[in-house]
Amino acid sequence: MFDKLEPLPAWQDKSHWANDKGNAFKNPWPSYNSTASGKLEIFKGLLFHPKKIPVPDNIHEIYRVVKPVWSTFAEDNLRATWIGHATFIVELPKQSHEQERGIRILFDPVFSRYTSPAIAARFGLGPKRYSRLPCSVADLPEVDVVCISHNHYDHLDLDTVKLLEARTNGTMHFGVDPERVYEMDWGDKIKVSVEGLNQNFEMNCCPAQHTSARTLVDTDASLWCSWLVTTPTTTISHSKKVYFLGDTGYRYTPTDDRKGWPKCPIFKEIGQLFGGIDLAMIPIGLFLPRNLLSNVHLSPEDSVEVHLDIKSRKSIGMHFGTFRGGLSRNFEDVLDPPRRLTAALEANNVPEDEFVTIDIGGSVDV
């Protein structure tokens, strides 16, 4: 059940609306360059840079895949399990001794082999999964809430959504019952209550610097966001804040030289508004070439700055080690994201155990 709460004062000016109908959106900050990641520029990047960087033959030894271990819901314990790319299951703490488990939230579920339109995937076209899945949809524990950050194919996978829906009511539909869907705008806040568990949490819809599209003609027709979950303080657990960034950029920069380019202000605002984050899931990969992707994808160096801006006590790197295709196969070594993250942490005097990468299927407890 969803109960609308008083919205956050921030981000209520609708400066991210591109019209007054709420069906076209934009990034309202100087940190975004509207021409950098246009379709024509991306097409040129694919056409005139055909060299493919191979995935190492021993990639499964480098990016290990392990069987997930779901939470035992010890008191005051929160667990995030990485399924790969941007897919996470977050298991919130129990809210009383009598409850068997806490609420489970599934973020950006993608279990398909390809992240492309169905007709393209049928012919083996589009970004392809090169790391094994740690589990199937059928292997997942009971999921209470599904959150989608935006509609790009590597974050919103229709086949996975249909499988999740079939698990719930035993029937596979095209889509989900509208009564079970709640759409939000930046700054909106709701209380989510899970029937049968007698538990709840607050969900905040926060900005991100990104875009949306499912086809060539619906660019930015739906909104993109990041999600911030706040759990209540109870007799057995403290309030905790979990921040899922989805996909986002930090600043447009045509090269790796980031000096002098304006930064997206929202992350410092989030750090100030919420007083720090207990656990954040931050993208670190699929960031090259910078002249085309810096607008919308964090580099590992950007990711560390975001970690500091939001005052995160623990962060997990995501959006790497899983899919290969599009621009990334021509420009980015699949081993670069964690290597550059390690260097960026050292350069910013951030302890390595404060911002980690984990095995696919692995978990972090806070």
C-alpha cells in the first residue's frame, strides 16, 4: 500500500519538466551538455571507432559469480545483494522480534541475456551479458517491492518484469496491474506498507542526471530518478538510509581532465538533506568515451566524489562487470572500472573498505 507524504521542499520547481504536461523532461543543470550524448554523436562514435576491446578469457576468475546468501534478518541488520549490473536485492531489518523477516526491495531487475529490444535480442543484437547470473528469477526469495530508476533496457527488462509478476499471481501478463504501480516525480515521498508483514518504509524519489528512451521517438518522454529508502526506528532497529543511484552523470567533460567543469549539485543536496547515507549503490562503469557519456554515466573518479557528496558511510560499485556492447566494447576495458575506483579512492584519501566492489551474487551488510 502506498501513502503519499509531504513532498521534499527541494526539487519542487519543476525545472526538469520540458513542458507543462509532464510527458517530457530535461536535466536542468549546467553540468549537463544536451548535445554530447545525442543519437547522432553516439552513432558517429560507433561508426568511426570500430575497434573492439576483447573481454579476457579468464573473466570468470576476475569477476567471480557466487550463489547469493539471503539475509537471516539479525536485529538491526540490512543486507544488499548484487545480482549484476544495476540489479540489487536490499533486505531491510525486521521491525519487531515477532516478525520472521524484513521487507525486500528489488532494484532495476534485469535477468535477460541481452539488454536490447526483443526483436534485436532475438537475433543476438545489442549489449550481451558476459558474466553468469548468480541466480534465476525463480531462485529469488519473496520480493515485496520493485523499484525502477528509468526505462533504458539495461534497467527495465520487460521479460524479467513479466516473470516477477507471474511469481506473484501465477499468471503471466503483458505488464502489471496499474493498481500495483506508483509513479513518482522528483521530490515526491511515499510511505510503503507491506501487507502481511506489518512493516513499512519511506521512499524518496530523488533526481539523477540521465535520460530515458525505449525507441527512437520517445527520448526523455518518461522521467529518470534515483531512490532513497528510509527505514523507521523501532525497538529493535535504528533508522537506516539506503540510496540507489540507478544511472547518472556528474559533470560533462570531453576528456578525462575534469578540472573546471561544473558538477551536478544534487548529490551534495542529498547529503545535506538526509544527513548522510548508510549504504549507497553507485555506478562505476560503462563510462567511456567521456565526450559522449560523461553527461549520463559516472566515471570511477566521479563516483568517489558522489560518495563523498552524499556522505555515504558504505558504498558498493555497480554498473560494470556484466554487459558488453554498444560504445563500451569499443572504448572501455572491462577491467578498468574497479582499477580506476581503487586509484580514485587512494587519491581522495578514502579507505578502500568504505567504497567496495563485490562478487556478483555477493552481499554487504550494514
